[in-house]
Amino acid sequence: MESHIAERSAQLPQLAEPRNPGMELDLDWVAAVQANTSAIERRCATLPGRRSVKKDHQAAWLLKAISLIDLTTLSGDDTEGRVRRLCAKARQPVNAGILRSLGMEGLTTGAVCVYHDMVPTAVKALEGTGIPVAAVSTGFPAGLSPFHLRLAEIGESVSAGAEEIDIVISRRHVLTGNWQALYDEMKAFRLACGEAHVKAILATGELGSLRNVARASLVCMMAGADFIKTSTGKESINATLPVSLVMIRAIRDYYDRTGYRVGYKPAGGISKAKDALMYLALMKDELGHRWLQPDLFRFGASSLLGDIERQLEHHVTGAYSAGYRHSMG
């Protein structure tokens, strides 16, 4: 029983794992990385037909998904009140009666993700829960502010109590093949984070090709990223299954060579429970059960939780509730 409770409790990334220390930049390894786009797309297109779960099994997977959500608000009109409501939702993500009937009292989301200005509010609202606060940083979402200001922003968020920092890379380094510059940038961000764990946002929709996604993933891990993340959620193309497959396999290759596990976070556009199930199935197929824990996998999402709650309510009661009954903030 204790092991089940531990699995569903929110954790910091890599808490149960040696933290990825990074390694020297290996340009030969980077240059050897390729991506067969047609094969990747075929593999992902067959996933929904091969990996389908129903009834109790589906409910169990959806409960697992809740524990992996970085519940997020990143809007220009965010207020302290909205963030406090979001934190309340993170603490009690599903109607207490539904959780009680499923035997999952105490379930929480994996983290709450906000802009820097909202970090103190979120930290106070989550005090004593064990739910970490993640802050987007380094000139999010474009990452084009002066470098010293991006480093300073990380320090400010850590000082305010953020335990996880979601940084954005400079896309131009990938598009021009300047892997040394990307490596040096990522290494500096990791150093500025200190004990806080760093998620590297690749903005995959702006990198031009799946090969670039694979190479950027590898370089960020070499520089010490604790997680690699698809998107800011602000690009025109965000998380997709093909991009996820490429990044997941880069994580597997890195683990095979170094022995260090790096986490994965798809973000942007994942709003339906059935989509979450596909990502979980892909992770299970490619990386195994260990990567289905909060310290190695997160969803960056806001509206996803509402749809999962509706599906769980249907599972318990046999009826769907209106979507407006499950607002996030």
C-alpha cells in the first residue's frame, strides 16, 4: 500500500534518481543522429489502434495522468486570485467523492507552473503539500532577452521558491547548427538553477525538422538538462506524437550510453483525456514503467485536467457532466 501512495505523490524531478550531471559535448554523436520522418509518422499513426484501454483500466491510467500534470497558467491576465484557485485545483484535482469511490484520496497534480511574478503566490498557496512550483524563465516564450537578464531571471525565480525552472533555448543555435553555443547556453542555465531542476523547452515547432529536434534534445541532455520539453504552448505547432517519439528515443539513447535518466514533458495542445492516454502508451512502449512516474514524466497542460475529471465522473456515475463544472481557475 505504501508503495502505491509513494507512486502517486508529487515529487521533484530526479528525486529518486541520480541527477543528470551532463557530459562533454560529443559532436560526433550529435552529427550521427538522424530521423526517418516517414517511419516515425507511421509508428505514431498506428498507436491509437494498438493501445486502447477501457473501463477500470482506463480510469487507472487517467488517475496516473493526473499525478503527472504540471497544472499551468501562463496568460497575460493572470492574477493572484487565479493562481490561488489553480493551486487549490492542484491540491484537489478531482471531486473528493469521485476520488473516494476510486480509492485515490490524496491524489494531487505533479506541479503548478506559472510566470515568475506569480511564484510567491503559488509557493504560499501550496505550502505543506509537497507540490512543487515550476517557473517559466529565460525570456519565455521567445528566449530573446539579453543573456545576463535570462540568467538573472532564473536566480530570481529560485530565490522566490521555485523548485523547477522551465527554460527556453535559443532556436537560432539549432537552426544554424551551432551546437557548441546551444551546449554552452544550456550549461549556463543549469548552473544558474543550482538545486532547482531544469526543464529545457525546445520549441520543437520552430526547429525545422525532426532531425534538429533529435540533435537539440541530445545536446541539452549533454549540458545537464533534467527534463527535455517539447514546447512553450505559444508556438503554432506544439506537442505531437512524432516529435515525442524522437525526443523519447533520444532520452533512451542517452540513458543507454551514460546510465542517467532524463525526464520528458510534452506541452501545448494536450487537452483531451484520450490524448493523454496515447502519450502514456508511447512512454510505456518506448521507455518502460520507470518513466511513468512524476520524477521523469510530466504533462504541461491546463484544460487537460478538466476533461480527465469529466471522464472519471462518467466512469463512476455513468453520466457526463457539463464542461463548465470543471474549470481550472
